[in-house]
Amino acid sequence: MTDEKTHYRKAFNSPYLSSADIVEPVILTILRVVLEDDKTKKTKDQFNTAYFLEKEIRAGEVLKPMILNAGNSRTMRNLTKSPYLNDWENVPVTIYVDANVRFGRDTVEGLRISADPPRLIKPELLPGTKEWTNAVRAYNRDGDLKSVEKHRTISAENKELIKKDAAE
């Protein structure tokens, strides 16, 4: 028996991500955003549609694209500091359900992109990896590890080992 519950809207099988798909706030990476026709074929409208780097929302559950309404599109513009869809690629975002979205006269649940960039934990740089070799090269080239530390956490002990490797 499982503790997971099924949202009633799952029965409607939308081709887009909806509040029924999000159980708790989730960090996803927007791979690209394109202006495309409505996949439901209910309208002839075009939507800003976000596709994600991640392929599953949960194990075994395919992650669908998300329509970016005007509010979420403004949030993306603010996060990326660009109004152009092409500049919204490879952007990590936090998506959550807002229970107080106005839709016409109704208040409904809707998806929102957080205005704050997600706090991502940078992985530790490990000896013997390709990234380690690149860090040694960067240290030889730059004399410091600032360029590497943008993407990886480097412990004080590993910084000393990188310096030692660079000297050899």
C-alpha cells in the first residue's frame, strides 16, 4: 500500500504540467521555452511553453511541458533579465502551487515560478575526475580557483591538493 494520493484532475490527462502534478515545490531546469500552438486543440492560441531538462517529475512519471502564463513569463523575464524566450534556456526555477489564482471569476490552484532563484547545492569537486584535471589546469592558468568555484564546492583540503597537483 502506498501513501501517495491521486489528485482528481489526473483523470483529465492534460498534455501540460498542472497543479495536480506538483505535490510540493520542486526545482526544475528550464531547457528551453518556445512559442507554440495549444496542444489541447481547445483553442487556436499560442503559448510560451517551457520544456525541462529533467524527464520525470517523480520516478516513473513523465514531466510534461508547462505553459508560462503572463505572470510566469514576467517572472522568467525578471529572473533572466531578458524578455527574449531564447535567453530563458538552462535556467533553474522553483515551481510551486498557488491556491489563490484568479481565473475569470473563480479562484483556482495554479502553477507559479518563484521570483527567487533556487538555492542549488554545488557538488564537491572530487580527486581523479575530469573536473579535477580541469581545476588543476584552471589553477595553472589563473593562479586561483574562482572560475571552478562557480560550479563546484572545493574543500580547503582539496584546494591544497589541487595546488600540489598543479606544481607537479
